[in-house]
Amino acid sequence: MAVAAGRPTGQIQPENPLTAGLERLPVAPTTLVIFGATGDLARRKLLPALYNLAHEGALPERFHLVGVSRKEKAHEDYRAECEEAIRRFSRRKPDEQVLTSLLANVKYIPGTFDQDSVYAELGRVIDDFEKAAGVPLNRAFYLSTAPGFFPVIVEALGRSQLARHENAQVRLIIEKPFGTTLEEARELNRRVLSIFQETQVFRIDHYLGKETVQNMMAFRFANGMFEPLWNRNFIDSVQITAAEDLGIGARADYYDHAGALRDLIQNHMLQLLCHVAMEPPVSFTAEEVRNEKVKVLQAIPQPTAEEIPEMSMRAQYAAGHSGGEDVPGYLEEEGVPEDSNTETYAALRVEVENWRWAGVPFYLRTGKRLARKVTEIAVTLKPVPHLAFSQDGSLGVQPNQLVLTLQPNEGVSLRLGAKIPGTRMIIRPVNMEFLYGTAFLSQSPEAYERLITDAMRGDATLFTRNDEVEAQWRICDPIVSAWTQAPGPLAIYESGSQGPKEADGLLRDGDRWRAI
Ligand code: BG6
């Protein structure tokens, strides 16, 4: 399939010099196999991402898609489902020619993931693609199934000789959650790495595919002005928020076993913390960047049983008001047991015990059904040592704060103190803003677009390494087990609110949560 041929022009605006970086790197011919091809993630994220890559001519010239799932259906029916998902969830309206070209050759294989016949059929389909192409095709196996199937599929790929190719690259992309405890993560790593080499494995944390997360590296390491300030001498605290206005939707099955700590803190939020706290890598290769992130995680002490009540808290949403509607509480959501103790909000205070950060609190909080969707990192500097103009009224003087917003409006904002015009010296905070949307005049690609391309190119920089995922679990594991073993009463917050008041108990030295 030559998707590039149907590519519409004019998507990238050549007259805007700031869009120069939007060009795409070449990808070798590839067959992408999605296990769990009819699931929610495939429909909402993976297929639309593939369409948008095709739209931009960013898929390889020879690209084949194979869906594998339990349900029996014909190739044409699966193609129709892909089309429906793309039309519904793509960030841009599909171009008919690109869509037809992308879906023309899509194959579907029904079966359960432990059935050897599924892999035999998959082998035949892949071979046929190779024969037709006349060149070896790289293979990327995307595990977008329930996590219990990850080892089953990996081992079946090994048994059926699909995990090796003499003349092409074979890659394994694994969705989250990567285990639900440290022990499970270790066991999964062991089983995956008994078949694949670590360099073939791409563990997804979709936050790493977000433009703003990558931009944090540019921001820190391409600008000399921040580095001298980026340490315990000048920074007072770091606050990372991932607030969502939505509830758990139809995901009770998964969510009630996961909870907010496992769902967002163990992965996305610790990754954000790593990007704030890591040392400049020697180079931007996958190994160097991930080495630095692992060092940060290792510098966070594993919480002890005594520390856990002091440095962590959790809560659950009650009924309330969100998006102009009355919404039910967590316990009334469909599929949630009426006595569930699962947290829908979690907050932590951690320290990174190294020379750069010792003594600086890192506050992390996440929750469903909060006042609005916002993901941001706020870095608060220490207050000025002396206010010379205090008698003239300087109540508005607040410490400088740098806020990196990941969503909804990606950008960077710096809070400065400025004099209000007039004869008196009265200071108030003002913001200096940079917004992606207005500066680059382009829509950022979806995280999955970037991640799928990188995995197909074999660049693992934006994926979690085996030791990294284990280091993340090392921090969260004791908290998860403390909460499970001694559930205690959960704090409750109203849907649509700022979250539980009890979260204030984590704050130190006059720190305050930012408004959501
Ligand atoms: C997922 C979680 O990993 O991230 C979801 O499982 C959460 O519960 C989602 O809603 C948030 O992602 P984003 O990109 O919308 O911030």
C-alpha cells in the first residue's frame, strides 16, 4: 500500500518558519499487528493515530495492518469497523482517498490468544505480505489486550517463531498497565525478556508521546537561563497535577481494581516528575535519557509504613455537578461494587534525595471528577529574601512560579511580580505566557501518533525501560499494599470540586495546592 500517494497537501504551513520541525522521519516497511484489535484503545486511539500518520505521509511506503481479536468476523467487517472508528475519533476529518488506501489491505484474524492456530495464520498473512512486497518487512506486535494476555501472547509469538526475523526487525509494543505490583512487573519483564531482547521492547506510557512532555527536555536543556536556578537553592516546591473532569465511564472493571495511584501516579505522573528532576543526559539517546530517569526514581526513598499516612492520601468522589449536569458518585457508577474502597483521587508528597533536590517537596495529585481537566507542572521558586518596598503595599508579591501546562492549552507561563501603573509602588503578579497553539499555528499530533512511529523506527527514548518500570513500582508498591491491607475510611470529595480538603494535610511550610 502506498498511502503517501493519497496524501493531501497543505496540512503543514510552509509559510510559518516555526513549523520547520514538523517533517517526519522515514520508517522502514512494516507489518503492524494489533492484538486486541476491536478493543476500546484500538478504536479510540490506535486506528485514528494510524489514519493521521497516513494523512501526513508518515507511514512507511509499504505498511500493512493486521488485527487479531477474539470475535469471529470477516476482513471486510473489520475494515468497516476501522473506518467507523477513524471517522468518529480522528482528530481531523478523514480524506476519503487516504482512508481507502489505508484500509484496502487490512486483515483480520479471529481467535483466542493462546491458540497456536492464530499464530500459524498470522505467520501466513505476514509471509504473503512479504512475498507481495518482495522485500523483508519489519514486524511490530502491539499488545492492546487485557494485561493478563501479555505473557500468553509473547510466549506464543516465541513458540511460533514470529519473534525473530533474519532480515528485518521485530518489535513488541506493550500497553499499560505493566503489572499491578512490583512483583508482577518483575515477573512480566522476566517472561517478556525470555523471548525478546530489551531493545525490541517498547513499553507504552502515552504521556511520553505528548509534545509538552518532550518539550520539557527542550525547555530545560536548550535554554541556559533555567539550569542555574533548577535546584534546591532556588526552587521551593514542585507541584504536579493531573486532574480530570470525567468519571470512570464504562471502565469499572479495570478501574475498580486499579485506582488512581496505579492508574496515573505509578506511570504518567512519575514520568513527569522524572522530566522535571533528571540531570541533563550526555546525549538524547534512549539509553542515556532513560539512565537519567532511573537515577531520579532511585533517589526517591521507598516509603516506610510509618511515613505512608504522612506522605500520601486518597479519596473517592461522591455525587455532584460536572459539565452542567448532576453526576453520580463513584459507588453509584455502573459496575462498581457498592462497598468499593477504590480511590479515585490520590496525592503524594515525595522527595528526590540527591544533591540537586534534597529538601524540595514534590507534590503529586490526580483525580477523576474534579472541577476541570488540567495537567500541569508548577515549579515555585523561593520568595525574595527582602522586600524593600513593603510599606507601600506589596501584598501582591508572590514567589515566581513557572507553570508548564500539558493540557488543555499546552504552554508555558511564568509568574512575575510587576508594578501596578501609578504613583505608588504596589506589586501584583502577572503572567508571561507562551502557548503552543498560537506560536506554532499547528495542532500537536496525538501522543499515539508519535509513539507508534517511534516504535516502528526502533527509537525507544519515549518508552519505559524494564528497570524504570520496576523503579516506579518500587515507590508505589508499599502505598498500594498499605491502602489495601488497612483500608481505613476514605476521604470523600464532591464531583466537580477541587478535591478533598484532606489533601491539604500533605502540604508543608505554607505551600498551597493550585486551583484546578
Ligand atoms: C490513562 C488512564 O492512562 O490516562 C485514564 O488509564 C486516564 O484513566 C488517561 O483518563 C488520561 O490521559 P490523558 O491523555 O487524557 O491525560
